[in-house]
Amino acid sequence: MNIGNKKIRFYVLLSLMIVTPIGFASKFYNGFGAKWFNDSFGGLLYEVFWCLVISLIFIKIKSWKIALFVFIITCGLEFLQLWHPIFLEVIRGTFIGRTILGTTFVSSDFIYYLFGSLFGWVLLERIKNSTSS
């Protein structure tokens, strides 16, 4: 692994260390606008998180491809919330299951997925461009 990839991984990990606790905290926030923070803002951070995770694993894949992949998969997961077989309900019965799979289809989530993926793409590009020198 070259020094550039090590720097990219370092900054992606650093970003994950910032985004992850904020994302989990958004699920527990109960002040003004709690519903929006818990659901919509959390969805935006969810996209950024997955963009960072996939970039960490597949460092050479272009940022836009990662963001597009994350957007498509999370949109698919949103539609999956319309399906309620017992095995999915058991998974959704846990905090991590609810966090990853969600529980209720909400069409307005797609806009937050879009903006979260765009933000993830921009963040990855900034990391890659800042470490290329």
C-alpha cells in the first residue's frame, strides 16, 4: 500500500470517528426538532457513514461510484421496509437492526439519502484531493 492510500485511510477513519457517534447521537436526541434529527438527519449521516466504510474497504473505487452504490442500496432498503416477514421483524426488533434496516417506509427519506450520498461523495473527494499532494 502506498503512502497516499495510507493517508486516505487515516482521514477516512478519522471522518468515521466523527460521523459515527454523531449519527448514533441523532437517534437519541430529544430536544427541539427531535423527530427530524432522529429520522431525517440520521438518514443523511447514514449515507455518509456507508460512503466512508465502503471507501475504507475499497480504496481504489471512485468516490462517485461509492456514493451512487450507497444511494441505490439504501433506497432499496427503504423499499424493503414495506415488507414485514417475521425474520426481518426479529432483526428490526434490535437497535442495530432498526438502525441499519429501518422500520417504516417514508418516501421523504429519499431526499436525505440523496443529499447524504452527495455529501459523502464530496467528503471523499476532499479527502482524496487533500492527500494527493
